[in-house]
Amino acid sequence: MSSGIVIGFFGSQLAARVRIALALVLCVAGIILAALQIMGVRLRLPQRDCETTQRWVHLGALRWATINGLSLGCGAFTRIGFWIWYAIPFSALISGSPCIGCIIYGVYGFIRGVMPLMLILGTGHKSTDIGNTLLSFRRSAERLTTFLLGLLCVIGVLTIGF
């Protein structure tokens, strides 16, 4: 949520017409990207493709959990799974509001924390199968998030246009 506050603050420093133009450009880019993905064109995600560092474990439980949580919560410092993730920081920026940015990242964090548990409970797998259970949803999640990215961007273009 702190990432959303910071990004929303930076967005508040931009003029409204700049945020609107940026939103339109990002939405059009998102539509093109989603269309390419749906057609089977695989584009590499711009990301820092790594796990959080193991060194942090030696900082003590509280400090390790805090630093690890901040890194994972921000999303930009580790592996990003799907293109739709970029809608989170861009939406916080375009909102031009630290409060809305906080809400955007708060919802993201809640969903990221709760959905894997719901998927596991919904499938009835044993707790030892957690990693494999989550990985078995990868292709379905990729297709769904690509569709949702395209839908979100179409709605954005229609909203900006009116």
C-alpha cells in the first residue's frame, strides 16, 4: 500500500491533461499487447526476473518479513507473472491520488494473498501439493489476465473518450 501512496503522490504532481494523455497511450498499448498475446505472440515482460535474496533471512524474522513483504508487495523488484500487473502502478500514477493509489495496491495485495489460498482450497489438494497446484493454473491465469487487461484498456479508452 505504501508503494501506491508514493506512486499516487507522483501522479498528483502531473497535470490532469498529462495524466489523461498518458492513460490513453497506456490503454492503447495494453489493447495492442493483449491482442498480440491472444494471437499467440509471446512478448517478454520487462522485469527483474529473480526471487528475493536469501541473505534477508539472516536479518531476523521481523526485518526479513518486512523487507521481503515490501519487495514482493511492490512487485517491481522480483518476478512478474503477467502483463496485467503493470496496470497496478500505472493506475496508481494516473489516479493522481495517494489515497486511490493506496487502495489500488491494497486490493492488489489482498487478492495476491487470498487467491492462492482460495484456489488451493477449491481444488481439494493436500497442503504438500501447494506449489504444483498453483503452477497448474498458470496457463488459465495467463489467458484470463490477458483478456482482463484488454477489457480494462478498452474500458479505459471508452471512458477517456467520453
